[in-house]
Amino acid sequence: MATRLISSGIGIAIGILVMVLSDTIVLNLAVSVVCVMMLHELFHAEGCSRHKTFVYMCYGLVAVIPILLYSKLTYLELIFPVCMIFVFLIFTVYIFKHKELNIDRLIFMIGCCGFVSFPMCCMISLKNLDAQLGTIYMVIALCSAWLADSGAYFVGTFCGKHKLCPEISPKKTVEGFIGGVLSNGILLCIFALVYSRFFAPMDLTVNYVSVFIMGVVTGIIGTIGDLTASLIKRQCNIKDFGKIMPGHGGVLDRFDSVLFVVPFVYLYLNYIGIFTR
């Protein structure tokens, strides 16, 4: 437990530093590093690491996309051309190295690039969504992913009786799932209240119904992300994706639900919203 708490403390400290410097390229660099680390863990789990040429090409793609977003150019102006060039180059290389790996593994590696980079780039898009509220939007997105998991753990520990998906995640219970989803909505409402009253840079009106709905939905989505990661680990016969965070596992073990939640939060805040000025 002590190791887990120390790892959490270090992670939170790094996260706060990135948030403080989020108006600079530090945010883009941090997202770039996280994307590469998660992609490395996925490739290692599936046994793709030995295909060095393709691995490094994929690393390059997921590393450069978040940094390119710092330029403020639109998706069609920059990201789409880069992705098209990447696809062209990787299949060109595959023509000459097709004996090294099957096409299904190559498609898996390309798919993983999108799986980790697109959701994490949505985090940068959240920052750019509002000049004054962008940083708190990122915090809300991360809380939406992680608070439900904590709530599910505590409710499941004391009240859990019925298994949710025993073949995928034996410790998850129906009671924990419901408790996590509801606690996520309640805790996000409390968070929005405290922020609007004491920390907001302007007068804000909180739509608590909207906040609660977002919390409930993200709690469900985050659970799907967590179960998806657990399923991948079971099929790859591994316990954790890595060991970089003692007591937690790998980066992907911490960001599995984030990958599913952040795109939804971006769409929700962009089209529905939770604050009005």
C-alpha cells in the first residue's frame, strides 16, 4: 500500500506540474511521452517489439502528432496529411519486409497508434476548447475516469456480492459498478461546486444535472475501458502492462479508462456543457 501511495503521489505531482505549464508546449510533450509509453506497453504485451522498423515508425507517429497540435493548425491542414504519409511509408516498408510479420500484426500495430494517440490528443483539444476553462476541463476529464474506479473499489469491497465479469475481471462486482457510477456523478458535482465557488476565474453557473449525467455516463464508459484493458491482458497472459508505476503497473494500467472517457468528455463539453457564464 505504501508503494502504491508513493507512486500515486509522484504521479499527481507530475500531473500538477503539467497542468500548471499547460499553456506551453510542456502539455504536448507530456502527452507525446505518455502516448509512446502506452504504445510500447501494448507492443510488448502482444509480442510486436521485435519488429523494430515498424515499431519505431509507430513510435514516431504517436510522438509527433501531439507536438504538431501545438501549431494550432486544423486537423485537415496538418494531422491528416501526416497520418496519410505514415500509412504510405509503413506499407511501402512492408512490401520489402513482408516476411518479418503477418499483415494482421501490422494492422494491429497501426490500430494501436490510433487507439492511444487520438484519445490523448483529445486532452489537448480540451485545453484549447476554452481559453479560461481549458485546464479545468482536462482535470474534470481525468477525474471522470479515475473517481469512478475509486468509488467502485470501495463500494465493491464492502458491499460487493455479485460478480460483474468474472472471466475478465474477477474482482469487479455489480454493486461496485453501480456505486462507482453514482459516486462519480456525485463527486463531480461536488468538484464543480467547489471550483465555481472558490477557484473559477469568473462567475460561473453550474448545471448540476448536466454534471451528474456526465459523471454517470463517464463512469460507465470508464468501466468499459477498464474491462477492455483487462481482456487484452488476459489474452496476452500478463498481469500488468508494465512496472513503471510500482503498485499500479504500467502507464496503460492507469490510463485505460482515460482513453475511453476523454473523447466523450470533449464531445460533451463542446456540445452540451456544464458551466454557463
